Amino acid sequence: MSSQKRVAVLQSSYIPWKGYFDIIHDVDTFIFYDDVQFTYQDWRSRNRVIANGAPVWLTVPTGGNIKRLINEVQLSDAGWQRKHWSTIRHAYTKTRHFREYSPLIEELYTGTAWKSLSEMNQVFTRRIAQEVLGIRTEFRDSLEFDATGSKLDRLIDLLVKSGATHYLSGPAARSYIDPQRFEDAGIQLEYKDYSGYPEYKQLSDGFEHAVSILDLIFNAGRDASHYIWGWRDPDKLTPGA
């Protein structure tokens, strides 16, 4: 019997929310899908943190040109990096776990003058997944597979070339995905369920789920994985399984 291989394919995002890492944890291989159209003022280049009791946006300046792929977006001025780190530091300096995790996050912001949005997003995501959340999922880039076709054809070609037997999709894709196409390709289609995440102690007037993973890390520390996937099966201690 051939072995199963669960794969997820998502565009890279800036300091993503916990659901993004939940999908990463659930698969064997996670593919950053950055050779596709860049969407302006979207999660690719912005996210929210809690500051002074309410969500605030952190937006990476990418210019107004929308006729680019995500991996073509260049970052010309690193000044925003210091500003974002300053906002994060002031927002979370009084959290229980800031001292433990701030050196890594500060290094990501101040150790490199990022020139590529895609490269930055991928490095941030991989390091947080591996070094903070203990996820052992394999990370790949869609460029490695030389997928052909457009839209759904291209996605399926990418999955076939990656050796996927199962594809884990975000729930929003239900509105446009044709399940028959995956069945014809011999790939089992599954959808991620983001419901039911438990609340944690947050520096907010009302609890907000739709914020960057940084909020969970600084507030929950080593227990962060419990609030992403551990609460579903407390006996499943091995991440990335």
C-alpha cells in the first residue's frame, strides 16, 4: 500500500494568524505558493497585533503596483522594520513570555534588511513554526515544482508533482473548488475547520482571534500550541504528525 502524503498550498502571509500555523501542523509538506498574483492590502503584507487593548494594523510598504507576483514584490526601505518592531515591543513588553521570545522576533526584524516580501514572509513563518511551535512539517516553495496551467489546473499540477495524496485547503476555497477535479487526479480533498479555537489571556478589551501569531506566543508562551491544535487532542503530543 502506498503511503499517504498530506499537502497544503498557501500564499505566504506576513506574521500570520494561528490558523495558518494550524494548517502547517496538519500536513506532511507545506508549499508556499508565491508565484501567483500579489493582492494589495491583504494578508500577504499586513496583519494585526493588540496594542493598548485593541487591534492595530502593521502594514509592510510594498508600493502601489498590483501587476506583480508575490515573489516579485521588492521592499526598498527597511525603515518600516524598526517601526514594526517598536510597535510590537511596546505592545507586548509586559506580557508573561515577552522576555523569552522577543530575541528571536527582534532578530527577524533588525537582523536583516529584507528586500523580498516573499522571502521575508517565508523565513518568518518557518522560524516561528520550527523554533517556537516545534512543528516538523517539511517546507517547500512552489517554484521548485515548475507547475503549469492556470488557476485550478496549476494547483492540481503542483500537487501531483509534489506527490500529494491528500490536499488540505482553507475553508474559503469551497466556493470555487471543483472536488471532481481532485478526485480525477487521485487526490483526496479536505477542508480545514478554523472553528472552536479556545481563548487565552489577551491584552484586549474583547477577545480577538484574527490577530498575528505573535499575540499568542507572547501571551501563552510554550502553551501556544495548545491553543492552536493541542486542545483538539490533548494526548497527541507530537507536532507535525
